Amino acid sequence: MATTTAVLMVGGPTKGTRFRPLSMTVAKPLFPIAGKPLVAHPILACKKIPKLCQVVLIGFYPKEEMQVLDTATLSRELGVPVTYVQEDGTGHGSAGGFYNFRELLLQGDPDYFFVLNCDVCSDYPLETLLESHEKHGGLATMLVKEIDADRAQDHGEVVLSRETGKVVHYAEKPETLVSSVVNCGIYVFTASKIIDAIQRVASKRKASRSLLQSMYHVKHDDSGGVVDTGGSPKKSSSPSSKSEAVASTLPKLGMPEVFASLAESGELFAYETSGFWEVLKTPGMSLRFSALYLSEVGSKLALARAKLKGGPEIEGNVYIHPDASVDVSAKIGPNVAIEAGAVIGPGVRLIDCIILNEVTVMANAVVVNAIVGWNSQVGPWARVQGSNDYSSKQGVSILAEGVSIDPEVVVVSSVILPHKEIKSSVRNEIVL
């Protein structure tokens, strides 16, 4: 049977700015969703991959920051090594990072590579994706899904032949609608071919860069300086120099460029899923992720705990960490995750929310459509409420780390930055 290596693209801190204020406390891939770090969900989904050799996480978060992820436990659960490798600087793009670690990825001589983006939530139909890839024999197969046209332009759009599964055109976030079928950020590649394909795309870019530089009559010496037409090396001192203008038009090598090239050469195929799929583009979307993952695990543990202790009342899908304390008179759910060290007082009502570590929600408080950050406190009879517009910047109410909400205060559709005390009610505000 064919062997496989799984690659998780985790990005880095410069790509986590949209996840603020939550990313001010923890790296986006490590944010807890339904009792596990975000990145652990796709890692554990790799159980579905037959003959898995290893799982490699590629990103440019410092290794020290990613040590919070318990790769040893994940390795034991999967039965294969799970490794995080750090790119230089701010990374080389998804395809560039993949290519730079090719020697590590090729260990064990895998037949296929799975590549998954860590900020994607899915039911991960990895077995059927691989079966589809083996059936058509192409170089690459991407998971795709048809979504509403008004959302499609935020994603890579795919024009495909549904008869053959072949992708005939690929456009990354086009200005005008090309297709409502989008790239889901989950791929399988034929290992013996994808490295060469990335290299070909990089070579074409290099040739284009050389052409542009020749048009400006500049070239670079070994030290990175600009050599003028007289041949004497000199350093570029002006940020508006022509050579820097050319360089600024050359983005890092991403998978979308590779996909566009493979679509042109007829080597890219697609497998269309009917399962669930979302992308974590805003902090509020964490609630949507939580609800989807909770729908898979259900509430068996929370219900067993409630039965043993005589409460609380559980409605729908709920996760309660074993080290959390929940009063028997509270009512929890649906779609609620309560993390370690949280204390939920008597008469509290929690609906569609994430309660993070060491949070205290005091008597008779209500939290709905909200994320309550680490070490925060919601006072008695207070209310923290948002809307279910998860993609809006101020739909879901978000309390960052160390926020205190005074008794009887109402917070509606607002974002509160770390270590603030809210003494009076706020609505549709960002409290800095």
C-alpha cells in the first residue's frame, strides 16, 4: 500500500493580526477549540490517512512559542512522529516553505503528500480525497466546495469539469466572480512530482524577475548590492530605487501560484465535498469552529459529569474540561466549551460561547454568542452578548485576557482589549 506524509501549514505571527485580541495571548494555531488547540484538530484527522509516515508542521512562529503544543502526546496518538519546523524570517510562502523542507518531507520515501492549512475546519474526508487522487492519476488533487457567491471572492476560486474532475482554471481571490466553487485548503500531491512542479514555477518566476531587472538595467552582486551599467557595485540607498520597486512586485511563492500553473498544464484535479467546511478569518469564527467540532464529539462526557454530580443542566453539544468547576444550578448549551480552571457560578446561563482558562462567571450572569478570555471575570447579574454573525468584526462579543465586567453591566457586540475593567454598559464598541 502507498505511504503518505502529512504537512500542516501553520503560518506565523504576522498572519495572526486578524485574530486579535485573542492572538495577543496565544498564537492562533494554539487557540483552544472544543478542548484542543486549533492545529490539533487537523493533526488528529490524519488518523484517517492510510500508511502515514509522519506529520510535519511548517510555520514561522518561534519554536519556543509552539512548544505549548504537546507533539509527544499527538505522536503517541497517531503512532507516527509529529514535528514542528520553523522557517526563516517571516516565511517563504506555502509552496516555498514546503519546498525548503523537502528533504525532511521525503524521509520514508512517501508516495503522497497531504497538505492541510491549520486554520481550516472540516470533517476531513481524507480517505476519499486520496481515492479520488489515485483514480485520476494527476499530480495534485484539492478538496473543493461550492459556497455562496458573495463569499467565494474571499477564497481561491476553481473552475472544474464535473465530468472529469479536472480543474480547467484557478484564480486566487479574483476581483470579479469566476466560480462559486472554492479551494478548501486541503490537498494531496504525488510526492515524486510535486517538488519538481514547485521548482518549475519558481524558475519561471526567476526568469520573469530577470527580464524585469534587465528592463531596468540593474542586476545584483553576490552581496545583494546593485551593479550599475558601468559594472561597479553599489548599495541601493533609496527605498524608491528601481531595483527595490521590482523586488516589491515579487511575492513569496504560494500554493495558489502552483495551482494556477498546474491547472494550465492539466495536472490539477478536484474532489468536491458535501461535508462541513469553514475558514478561521475572524476571532468570532472560533464559535462556528467550536460548534462544528462539538457536533462531531457531542456531549457524552458533559452529560455523564452532570449525571454524576446532579447538574448542571446540559442542552445540545457541550464540552467541559475536567478541571473546570460548574455549579449544579447553571444551564449550559448549546455549543459551549468551558476550558480548564474556569468557575461557573449558580444560576449562570451559557449559550454559544467559549469560556477560556481560569475565567470566573459569577452568579446569575449570562453569556451568549461570546468568547470570554483567560483570567477574565463576569460579575453577578452581568450579561455579555453578541450576535451569531461570526464573520463580522463586532458580531461576537470578545473579552480578551484579564477583563473584568462589573456586576449588572451589559456588554453587547463589543470587543474588549486585555486587562480592562468595564464599569458601565457598552454596545457595538471596541474598548482599547
